[in-house]
Amino acid sequence: MDWVTLIPLLPALAFVVLAPLSRAARAKLVPLAVAAVLGSLGLSIAAFLAVWPGGHGEVWQASVTIAHIGDRAITLGLALEPMSAIMLTVVTVVGACVQVYSLGYMHREDRIGWYYAVLSLFTAAMLALVLSDNFLGLFMAWEVMGLCSYLLIGFWHEQEAPRLASIKAFLTTKVGDLGFMLALAVVYAEAGAFDFATVLHHDWTAGTATLVALLMLFAAMGKSAQFPLHVWLPDAMAGPTPASALIHAATMVAAGVFLVVRAFPIFEASGIALTITLWVGLITALLAGLLAMVQHDIKKVLAYSTISQLGFMFIALGAGSSTAALYHLVTHAYFKSLLFLGAGVIIHAAHTQDMRQMGGLAKKLPVTSLAFASGSLALAGIVPFSGFWSKDEILAVLLHEHQYVAFAIALLAAFVTAFYVARLWFRVFTAPTQQEDLHEGHRSMLVPMVVLAVITAVIGFFGPTLGDFLGHEIPWPALGTAAISTVAALGGITLGWYVYGRRTSVVNTQALKQRFPHAYGVLANKYYFDLTYGYFVVGGYTTLARALATFDARVVDGVVNGVAAAWRSLSAAGWTFDGRIVDGAVNGAASAVRAAGDKVRTLQTGSVRSYQTLIAGAVVLLVVWILVKGA
Amino acid sequence: MSELLLLTPELLVLFGALLALFADKITGHPRAAAHIAAPLSVVAALVAALIGTRGGIFAGMLALDNVSVFARVAIALLLAFWLHWVSGRGTGGERSAEAVALAMLSAVGGMLMASARDLIVLFISLELSTMPAYVLMGYRRGDARGLEGALKYFLLSMLTSLIMLYGLSFAYGISGSTAYADLGAVDAGTLGQLAIAFVLVGLFAKLSAAPFHYWTPDAYAGAPASSVAYVSTVPKIAGVVALVQLVAAFAGNGGTITVVLLVGSLLSMLVGNLAAYPQTDLRRLMAYSGVAHSGYILLAAAAGSAGGTAAVFYAVAYAVPSMAIMLLGSEEGTALDDLAGLAARRPAIAWASVVWLLSLIGIPPMVGFFGKLTMFTAALDHGLVWIVAVAVTMSVVSAGYYFKVLRSVFFGERLDARRATRSTPAVIAYAALTVVTLALGVLASPVLEFFGLRF
């Protein structure tokens, strides 16, 4: 079974071969990257069959020790069990589809070789992440994915927007990663290891569990673009569309959800962390859905939709069902990557991302529109497309847990989802044609979309099988919830049709904007998140850093003087020490600092004398401390 | 005589330094001596260091254990890279033979310091490693700012050296011996603690750890970037080894050492990471970044023998990319704006700089990640959870200013069209430093095994 190692290794090798080559040589070797991911796909299917019929436990495990810290060994390992087997197939299927698609989409790009190299590295990291049997390995893969995401968003780095977006994405997710790193520190301090077996079976007290869970939740919120750390994902759409499909829709952004699923026992031990997860999910699902309603850029609609759907996964997690979250993760990966690939064809054909300039594409792009329809119906939650089943499962879990408020919000979010899906569909495909010269995508782009469309159409019927495979139950939808969610979805679609779809209706966002100027302004400005961050966080940080860099010497002055004064009063009070020497030294240093202080305005003055005084002051403090502390 | 064989690497480097200085007087080919013969002797030293027999010399005044051998190899390797870079470019164009010789002499001091087991050897080798550094920092004779920086470095370094010497004399007074082995006798009494504190002050200053870091930004900002590339990296490795071994030797004190280390660590991390952000000169930025990295290292040094080994490893993990960045700064110009548009001009070098900077932030699979991982886990094993939390937070904050550098590299065009001087050896040096940054991260375990290092 050691061949499982090859699954992440093949794309990694493709990267290692491609990366150091020249641009021309890389471009020639692109088929190698595709072959590697197809190889991984084959092996993943084999791995899936090896786990079949699943139900429990790990089938294979291997690890290496990377370092010994004292008498503890730090290991990195891979393990194959039902959940990783499912994720392997998802990542490799979507990965292979995206790579094949990119052959057509990126073929005019002269840096296509670099694109494929990074895509391969990303695939390798994501596969390693899902196979990893410990939090450390998961974290390392997580960071490498972040790096690849940065490189791919900034792929067109000669343009301004991608460069800014790439840095924003890296730094925002890095803020989230801080949570992961701190969580790792606490986990190691508490459990003494990183591997899932030890950590998850550790006897967590509620307090520590809450701390770890919240830190991990924060990391997951960064990676999975949950409010308020979602700001990077819409900007990330500046990258190539197929990369968005793979990284910013199907796989990497789902890694946050995956982390919470992995660490779920800790969340359960905490309790309160689950409630917070639930509300993060609810807020995100609804607010991002609302934002998707006012975007004109087709990719931005999909980006906000992704954020919103990830919110649904967090809702499932918060309601206590990691299975439902994973289920939605799987279905979403297929249908959302399908939608992004479809958007890629549309953008290629229409030469714009602005939906206001599209229309009538259904006739011109028949295959794309059919595939896109499959994805759209899944996203809207219409039976029998995949999104219906998994979203229904989430709603059912909420009802089962008696979370009625949450149920209502989730339902509203589902309604909003259906609305913006309808808005997108009618605008792009059925509105009056604005362009004549439109062409269907190349075959290499259509085949992957058809594959994904078929999967999206049929995968819902395998829900209970998937549940058995995972060792949990995924029941068939109950008629009641199914009816409610279908009504919500149809309602959303109908409203969308009413506003955007009717032949007579030239109603557009412009009209809505005039009727509801305030609401529209808030949405169009994305609730002012970017502005707030730019102003407070970045501004605050800069101010703090500046302040420290030009730290006013008076502070140091004050400390030294204060200590001196304190010391004087202590020795005057008859302290048992022979105060005179120390006193003298302290007074001397203090007066020297004071004398220097007149000239010294800042800490880094450039004056040797003031530096010497500062050093002397520090030494005096040290001496005083040792003397006060005693032996 | 057989004992002297253990010192083959040091002797070879010393020989190379003398060659660089005097061979041209005999042969009349200054460049050949300084840029071919001297680097070759360093390569020979590197090979000898890699063979790395362990053992004690001079009745235990020097001892080569796994950590010392590792540090010695790292110093020789970085020296070789630096010399190779200089061979293509020269330092300031003139008198490059002197620069070569000075760096090599400093390296000899560093290599000796890494194996010192005696306070007197420690002090002499410390001075040997720093003295040439003063000259290197003030290398451009006509440049008043550089000379001022070098003078500052000299004066402040002297002050802290003397404080350290004072501490060493206390230690000798208490234990009656200068051997590390007897320093356990420096008990927890007040004088013993003062001795320890004073010694640490000296080492903090060498490592530019707060609050003894003041010389660093000024001295770096005045000096040629190529000198900074050397002085900010190679002597630091030796300093960390000395620190770690002294901390282990002073084992018998009542916790003073830990407190001093942790306070120094905390201050360095905060000051370094926060003050680096507003800097606009690469040298100043890297000076504060160095302060910050010393903070992480002090944290590990407070975490027992596992932490000590991790600290030494990290000193190397820091030195490699840091040297690369400063060398690049020397070629392209040290204002951050000078780097603007580097991605368009030299894409390969720009991507290499991504590797270096990400390693300094601590992103896997670069070596910086592995180094931080081992340091922080060792510290966690010692129960230092809160300060590790600060360190982790600060390493995320550091992404802010390292990305400022990357932003310059990938953004905009350089305003003045001055063509940066480039050379093939320099490119080879960048490639080598990049490979080491990556390889040491990916293949850390086999490398550690080779040197017999265990955390």
C-alpha cells in the first residue's frame, strides 16, 4: 500500500522537474504535469477502492521522524482512511479537470509552464493535506497551498490588480494562520504531540479545548474566507479563472472546513466553539449571499457565492454534523469548479467579465450553457442536482438540533442563493444578445465541464452510500425539509426571473439602485470591510510600528529615572543592602541619561553617547534586579 | 601534533587569509591570490570540516562536538559563498584582497569560538571574529557615514566586550578556573548571577539582541551592503554557539539565566519586528529583522539542550537567506525603491528572493520553518507557552515587512536607469544560497543525522 505516497508525490515531482527549467522548456513539458495529475487520479481511485466499503478506521499509515526534540519524536505521516479517500478523489478529479481545461484556456499564455508547475505544487500540497495524519503535516501543506495561491493570484504580476490581490490574500490568510500556529503550540504543550490519534484522544478540558478550537476556527475562517476574514477571496479572482476554480472554489478554500472536521472532537469537547462556528457560518452564508446579488463581475458573483457556500459548511459544523459539512464540501467542490470553468469559457467568448455586457449566450454556447445549468441548479438547490441533497442535509440537521433561528437564516440564505443564481443565469444566457462574434470553447475545455456536470447531476443519489462509507449516516431527505427548501429555491429563482428574466423587464440593478440607494450602497461597498481594514488595521499597525521605531527616549528615560528613584527610596528606608555603591551607580546612570535626554529625542538617535547610556541603563537595571532578587 | 590536525579547517582558512594578503606581493597577481587561491583554501577547509573528527584539543580548551562541527561547516560554507560573490564583484572595487583577508580572519575567530571550552579562548576568539568586522563595516574610506557607523560599532562593541570581560573575571574568581567544565561552580550567589548577567550582556550585544542592539541599524546603514552581508550572518552563528554552550555550562544558577534570556528574547522580538516595518532602507530593515531573529534564538537558548541545538540550527537557517538578501542589496542598491521592478529586470533572482524572504518569515518547506518549528517545540517542552505565543505572533507580523521588500521587487519600475552591476559568480552565489535555503528545509533530517545533531 505504500504506493499511496505517490498520490501527492507525482504532482510534487512534476513541480520539481518544471520549476527550475527555462520558460520554453517548461512550456514543452506541460503534458508531464497533466500526466502526473492523471496518475494521481488513477491512484486515488485505486485508494478509494482499497478503502471500499469503508465504514471505519484507517487502512494504511506511514510516517517518518523529522526531528527529535528531547525525548520526543516529531513525525510527519500519511494515513488513508475513508475521509481522506473521498477527499483524494475530489481533489484529483477537480484537479485533473482543471488541468485539462487549462490546456485550452491558457494555451496562448507564454508562461503556461510556470502556471502548470505551481498548479502541480498546489495539487501535491492539497493531496498531502488530506492524507496527513497529524496537525503539523496538515499545517505545512496548508502553508504551501497558501504560497501557491499567492503565486497564482499574482500570475499576471505585470498588472497592478493581481499583484495587490496576491499580497492581500497572502497577508489576510497569514493572519488566520496565526491562529493555526498558536493552536499548534497549545496542542503540543498540552498533548505533547501533533498526530491526530494522540491529540484527538487526549483528555481535553473544556477550557483548553475552547482555546484550541477557537484558534483553529480563526485559521479556518482565514483560509475559508469567512466573515470577517473573507476580504481576500473576491480580490483573488484576479488570478487565472481555472486556478480560481481549483483553488478558490473547490479545494484550498475548503481546507478550513476540512481542518475543523479533522479537529472536530476538540470542538465537541468545547461546546461553545461549536456555537460560535454556527454563527460565523450563518452570518457569512447570508451576508456573502447578499453581496453576490449586486456584483456585475461574473467571477465576483461566484466568489461571493463560494464564501456563502463555505458558510453553509460552517453552519453544518456548528450544528454538530461534520458529515453534513463534508458532504456539502464534496458536492460544492464539483459544482462550483464547474461554474468557474463555465465562467472561463464565457469570459473567453465575451471578452469581458462584466455581466451587463453579456447576454444571449445560451444559443451561441450550447454545451457550456447546459453544463452551466447543471452547476447553477445544484447551487440553487434544485432536485436532483447535487447541491440540493447536501444543503437539505444541513437544513435537516439544523431542524433536528432545534436550531430554529439558524434554520430560518439558512433558509433565507438559500433563497438569496437561488436569486443570485437566477440573476446570473438570465443575464448571461437569456438576456438580449449584445455581441455577435461568440464562439464555444475548445474541446479540451468542454470535456472537463461535461464530466463535472454529469457528476453534479448524479452524485446526490449516492448520499447514503457516502454516509456509510464515512461510517456516519446521511439519510434521504425528509419530505418536509425538502419541500421547504425547494420552495425557497424556486421562490428565489422566480424572483430572479421576475427581475431579470422576463422579456419585457429591462429592470436591472440600476433600477434597484435608484429605489434602494442606501441598501445598495452598503452592499456595493461590501459592508465597508476593506475600507475599515485599510483604515484601522493597516493604519493602526503602521502607527504602532512608527511609534516604536522612533520611540521617544523619554520613555526609556522615565523607566531608568523611575527605577533610580524607587531604588533611592528603598535604600533610604533602610534596606539591608549596602546601598551606597548601587545608589551611586544608579544615580550616575540616571543623571547621565537625563543629561543625554536633552539632546536625545529618539531612541535611535545616532549618538554614540546616548547609546552607551542606554546600554549602561540596561545593565544597571539588570544589576538592580539581581541585587533585589537576591541569591 | 595529532591534536593540531583537528584544527585543519581553521589553519586552512588562516593560510588562505595570509595568501590573499601577501601572495600578490610575490606573484604580482592580486586578483588571482584573493579570488582564486583564498576561496580554494576555504573550500579545502570546508572539506576538512565536513570530515569533522570530534575530540578535545589543548587540554580541553577547545573541543569539537557535533554542534561545533555543524557550526564550523556552516561558517566555512557561508564564507565560501561570500568569497565567491566577492570574486565576481570586488568590495567597493578596490582593495578587495584586504576585504577577503579580513572576512577570512573573522571566520577563523568564529570557528574557534564555536569550539571554545574555556573563557579565555572564548574571549580571544570573540575579539578575533569582531575586530576584522569593524574594518569591514568602515570599508569605504572616503565615506563619512560608513566610518561613523563603524566607529559606533567599535565603541559600543568595546563597551559590551568590557562588561563581558568583567563578568568573566567574576566567574574566574568564583570557580578558580577558566574551563567551562568548572563553571557549574558559579553558584546561585549574587556575584555568580552578576557574572552570568554580564557575560550575557556581551553576547547579547554580539547577537544584536535588544536592549543592546542600538549599534546595529546605524552601523549597517552606513556600511557597504556586502560587508553587512558578512558581518550580520557569519559571526552570529559563532555567537549563538558560544551563547548556547555558556548557558549549558552555567547550569547551576537559580534561574537568572532563563529570566535574562527570556526578557531579552521578548524585547528583541517586539523591537525588531515592529521597528523593521517603517524602514525604507534594506540594511536598516534587515538590521531590525536580525534583532527579531535574535529574539527567537534567545527564546530557544532558554529551553535546555534541545533548545540550544535548535538555536544553533536556526542561526544558520537565518544566516543563509539573510546573507543572500544583503548581497542582492549590494548589487541592486539598498533603498527599497532600488529593488523596484527587479521582477521585470531579473525574474529568476526575483523569484529566488521570494524563497529567501519566505524562509525568513518561516513558511514551509523553506529552512526557516523547520528551524522555527524545532525551536518553538523545544520551548514548549520547557513550558514556555506564552512566550512561544508571542514569538509565533511576531513571526506573522514579520510577514508585513518582508512583504514590503517583495512588493518593491514585483512592483513598479525603477526610476533611475542606472544599470546595476551584475556578475556571474554573484548569480552562482544566489543560486547556491537558494538551494541551501530549500534543501536544508526539505532535507533537514538527513543533514541533522549527518552531523549527529539531536534536539
